[in-house]
Amino acid sequence: MNQLEQWLYSITGIFLTPVLLVLILMFVYALFMLGQFLMEYLQRRTRPERTGPLTRVARRHGRVDQEQLELALLKQTEWPRLINRIAPMLGLIATMIPMGPALMAVAAGNTQSMADNLVVAFSAVIIALLAASVSYWILSVRKRWLLEELHQLLSQQEMASVPLKEAA
């Protein structure tokens, strides 16, 4: 390897541990979100009269417009959306970084080192894909729930703003 290649290899090696730590945090948070989601699902099934997050925002601020409700909707879906998009990218990074040493170990005939690096690479991508899959599922269902609630709130506001016609 020439000096530039060695320098690039050294830089990428620095990022493996932080990327793996972020992936572990994303996976743990995805499991936490799954628990929250399951509790919300059970509450929706057992207490359908329960108010949703957008309704609580509308009650807290009085009359709110559609943009405020959409902003609240985006805040509710922000973390699942970020994990859904970022985890696969970090999984790819965590897969590619150990592949260099694994290929170098193959060339040197060191199968143990190759196996160790491949275990890290494949474990990282599996954790990343699991975190992304769980967060995508939660994001999809929660987004539907929030859009249904948004539609209901906007319909209620529209009906409340229409004056009643007087009986002739």
C-alpha cells in the first residue's frame, strides 16, 4: 500500500467503533419504540375514546391551523423516520470497514482474522437492518394513525366554523 492508501485505511478504521455504537443505540431505541408502539396499540384497542397526540396539541393550544398539526405529526414520526433512513447507511459503513482487513487476511492466508472481521461486518448489517425494519413498520402504522387523527380534527374544525342556517 502506498502512503495515501494507508492514510485512508487508518481514517476509516477510526470510524468503526463509533458507527457500531450508534448502531447499537439505534437498535435499542427501535426496541424501545416497539414497546411504546405495542402499548399504544393495546390502548387503542381497549380504550378507543382515548385522545391522540394531535388532539392533545389542539386542546393545549386552542384553535390550531393545519400547519401546526402537520408539524406536530412530523415531530411524532421524526425518530422512526431517522432510524429508518440512517441505520442502513451505517450498516453499510460498518460492513465495509472490516471487509478491508478481512480481504488482507485472505491474501495473507490468515483465515481466523478473516472470520473475525466478517463476523463484525455481517453482525453490524443485520443489527442495522433490524433497527430499520422495526422503525419502518412503526413509522408506517403510526403515520396512518396520525393522518386519520389529523383528518378527524380538520373535519371537526371545519364543521365548527360553518354557521348553522336559521330555520325559515
